[in-house]
Amino acid sequence: NAGVMQNPRHLVRRRGQEARLRCSPMKGHSHVYWYRQLPEEGLKFMVYLQKENIIDESGMPKERFSAEFPKEGPSILRIQQVVRGDSAAYFCASSLMGRMNTEAFFGQGTRLTVV
Amino acid sequence: DAKTTQPNSMESNEEEPVHLPCNHSTISGTDYIHWYRQLPSQGPEYVIHGLTSNVNNRMASLAIAEDRKSSTLILHRATLRDAAVYYCTYGSGNTPLVFGKGTRLSVIA
């Protein structure tokens, strides 16, 4: 059973371009979480999705960022018109139950560099 | 948001036990305590979680204070592969995990 798969592992975008980050959760997991980690910082929660629904987006910037988790296919984190400050590692996690009495499994992350 | 206090860094000798403390004084009765770790250039990895009583698994032990306002992650014999940032967090229901800056553990050979 493959773990959480994120791609691409590294992504370089010029300022103003769009970045699309993909996350395939573990098989059978319907709960997906996205986190951002700036260099030398901790993990910051961005958004929690459960198949086709956004459950909690309290950590998402109000503009340029969006996330989806369609019925078929991976979850996508989309950043429009990227700026240098968006350069970070973006991690996706999935869980089976979406409750705090279970563990979450993280992917290896996508490292976004905006030049 | 889960508010935890952890030392910024700790150091341990290889093969020695390590006790990583965490204060979570605002924890509620239904909140589970979770520990994750992040090795360099890797995604976070689950270590252990618990509610009230102490927990053991193949990676570590979790000692939870009686008032639940603090907990300690115990690595029984540190190895070089245990060098990582260790995060303590807590929550209940469907709330997502919220992480602080964690403790950076260095292991000396």
C-alpha cells in the first residue's frame, strides 16, 4: 500500500505564474490536509478536505489560494499569481477517519520555489 | 488552536534514553495528545498518541501527566536516525493537527 504521494517533489515558478500541487492520499483515506512550511519554521495548517467538501479552510490565505479534492483523482492545491513569499514546502497528509484518535500520514512534500 | 510549549532544542548521546517534554496547559478533557517528528528534508512522521494513560509502541513511549497539562515523549535508546524535529500537539473531534515549532533533537555519536 503506497503512502501519501505528492508531486511534483520540486516546482519552480516565475512570479505571476500558477502553481498546481497534487496529493494522492493513502488508499481508502478520504480526509486530506494541506500544510505549508516556510524555511526554518514549523508546519502551518492550511486546509482540510473530505472528498468533494472543504471542511476547514481557516489557514488558507484569502486570495490566490484554492484547494479541491474531487470524487476521482488527487487533491489539488492551486496557487495563482505566485509571489516570492509563496516559496515554501507544501505537505499533504491523509487520514482514514478524520478524527483526532487516529494517526495522519504525510507525504514527502512539494518544494515550491518562486523566482 | 492547540497551544504547546516545547524546548527549542535538546541534545542526547547515542544509545541513551531521551525525554522530550511538552506543556499543553489549555488541553481539554477530550483532546488527544499527538507526537510527530520530521527528519531533515522529509515529511512529518507519526510517532505516538494518547488520551489519558501512558502509551507504548515500537518507536517510543508517551507519559501523560495526571492532570494532562504536560506529557513526555520517551525514546528509550536514541540512535543517529532519531535526530529530527519533534512536534507535540493535541486536539479532538475533526479538528486538524496544529503544530508549533517543535524540539530539534540532536544525537551525538
